Amino acid sequence: MRQTQKIMLAFSEATTSELNEILEHRFFKEKKSPKSKSKMSLSKQQSTATMSTIKQDNFGTKNIYEIIKQMRLERNAPVDIVGPQKCFDKDKDIETQRFQILTSLMLSPQTKDEITSKCANRLLDYTINDIANMDESELVKLIYEVNFNVTKAKRIKELAQLVIYKGMPKTFEETIKIKGVGEKIALLYIQVAFQRVEGIPIDVNMIRICNRIPIFKEKSPTKLRKFLESEFEHKEWGDINETLVGFGQQICLPKPKCEQCKLKDICEYYKLKNTSD
Ligand code: SF4
């Protein structure tokens, strides 16, 4: 078995308390006294024995990601339930569904998923034509709870007018040219509307998490995207945004719930916070 497979196997078999013990052993306790080892349960001894191989291995981004995935097993964060990429009507024609996906994503910046979903759901009652011909002030009323509602209403109306003449964009390059659409929205749109993963969409939650642990100390979404894309195989890209965003919504919040986190023994932010307290 390859070294990295052994590591992942050890993590997948470890319970929460064992996992914390494994991490502690890896990072802070190079040697345990024979007395303390003899008190360990057999399963703990097995996990620790397997994990002793990690001492020679690089505890990298993938291992951290696997631990975050363990913390996200329930998939019950706002992004899992009311994420903007989930807000479209599957009974409508495909062009309308794509329009709904993109408008929902365009409503999402600087706004909580629950609020975005509420506003995006209201728009599902209107056709592309309705929105193209609607007064901007009327559109603002429908989405008034999202931040920057006036600008977003203007961009969504422009999108509807564009779609009537040109149809929905079909590539990342076409999508990112639309006003109100950035790299993250364009990648998520292509992923959901066309089932094509062309990159890892980077969200503000991901930047916060990656800087804290740290996985990657940079605030630039494009640099973080390129870094993560170089770390993971393409087949894993499609799930990284949702996994990390949900972790950022439930545990690694702006005011983090570190006591619930399995990464606190390796997290630089946690160590600094506890040193300065
Ligand atoms: S220990 Fe705290 S700051 Fe560090 S990753 Fe976990 S929740 Fe975030």
C-alpha cells in the first residue's frame, strides 16, 4: 500500500478522539512514554502505529481536506440545502433553468445563502421575457433583501435582455464577459448548468479557511484557485467549493467554533488566538 493510502486509511478508521490524538502525536509529541502507550486501547495503538509513518510524510493539503470532509459528512450547511447553485426549477425548459442558475448566482455575492435563496425563489415565477421587460424598481422590490440589490437588479435585467438575443452563455469565457459575473460565478454556472468542471470556484470562506490553517497564505482568489487545482486531481475539483464553504458556514466561521474543529492541533490561527488570550 502506498504511503498516502496508509495515511488516508488511518484517518478514515479513526474516531474523533483518536483523530485528535493522532494529530497531537504527529505534530507535538514525537515520543510517548511507554507508560502512556500501554494505557491506549488496541484500536488507538493500531491507529497510532499506522500514523507513525506520517512522521516521515508531508502532512499536506489533501490530508487536511480529508479531515474537513469528515467534519462535513452530514452535509447540512446552508450551501448544501439552499446554496444559490441549487435554486432553479427543474420543470422549466433548459434555457430557463440555466438563466435561473446564473441569476441566482449573481444575487449571491455579499449575501447569506438563505437570503439569496429566498430572493432567487421569487424570480422563479418570472420568464426571461418578463425580467427583460420589467421595471428595474420592480425587480429591486423582488430581491430587496440581498446586498447591492439595485446593482444586482440592473445586471439581471441586462442579462435577460442579452439572453433574448444571444441565448445563455455556454462556456466559461462567454460567461465571465457578462457584467456582474466573476470567476467564481462563471465556474459554478458552467459546473451546474453544463456539468463541466473547468476550475475550482473560490469563495470568501475558502480564502479565510486556507489562510488560517494555513493551507495557502494568499488573499487572491485566482492564486488560491491555481494552487488548489495543482494540489488536487481534476475529478476532485467539483466538490471542493461546497465542502469548504459549508465548513466555513458551520465551524470555521468569521468567529470560528474551534472547540468543534478537528484541525485545532495544527491550526496556526487557533494557536495564535490561544497564545494571545
Ligand atoms: S481550529 Fe478554528 S480557526 Fe482553525 S480551522 Fe478549525 S475552526 Fe478554523
